[in-house]
Amino acid sequence: MIKIRNVKMEDLTQLEIIENLCFSKEEAATTEAFKERIKRIPDSFFVAEMDGEIAGLVNGPVIDSVYITDNLFSMIKNNPAIGGHQSILGLAVAPQFQGHGVAAALLDHLEKEARRKKRETITLTCKQDLSAFYEKYGYRNCGVSASQHGGVSWYNMCKKMD
């Protein structure tokens, strides 16, 4: 069974391991970035547990614009209580837990929270090969992102919260 909960600072080491297994060194969140996100946005930073072990994570701040900008990877501010656009800066599942519905459970939980807090959209960037994955969950490909994060091409993916 998958259990979703808010992040805690004690999760940091395990989150870093998962992040670095799932993203290149250039793309992965740094220790400092994770600490800042855990401190400032624990209300939109969730971990999934299976068999008492952290299986995955999803996180991102609430932002003013529909699309993610690169400064978000280093500058995070506290989330507003309601409104805005829920971003996803990272969705990662440890390899041994992939294919067990962990990513779907994390996306579903984040969406429920976004609806509850009256967010306008959920927005993220992904590489082209992952756009079909997000489209399965109702995200729309909104074209190539201006992001240069990690030196790769990213696509804006958006989901309206009607």
C-alpha cells in the first residue's frame, strides 16, 4: 500500500538518493534546494512510502505564472493559502518502486491539494519522452519551455483545475 504524507527534514538523505537516481547531476535538486523547499513549502512537498520506505517524492512551489521559470530551482518563497499555480519542480520514484503506481499516487495527491486550495493550474516541465506519461493524467503539452535547466530541452505541461 502507498502512503502519501508531507515531507519532513529527516527525509532529506533518502530524498537526495532518489533524486540523484532519477535525474542527471545538472538536473537534480541540490541539498540546499531541498532544505529550502522542505522549510518553505512543506504544504506542497509530498513523499510516498511503501513498506515503511520512502518510494518517491513530488514537490514545487505555488507560483504567479502558468509556466515554470528557471529561478524557481534556486529561489523559493512560501506558498499562498489559496490561488496561484501549483508547480511541480520534481517528481521522482526510486527505481525499485517504479511501475507500482507511486507516481500516479503522488500526482493524484498533489492535484487533490491543488483543488482544495483553489489553484488555477498544475504546471511542470518535462523532457519530450515523458510528455505522453503526463498526458495520461490530463496534462496538456503547451509547447517548448524557455527553461534551460540542466542544459536540456523541456516542454511545458499544464493541467487546469476547473
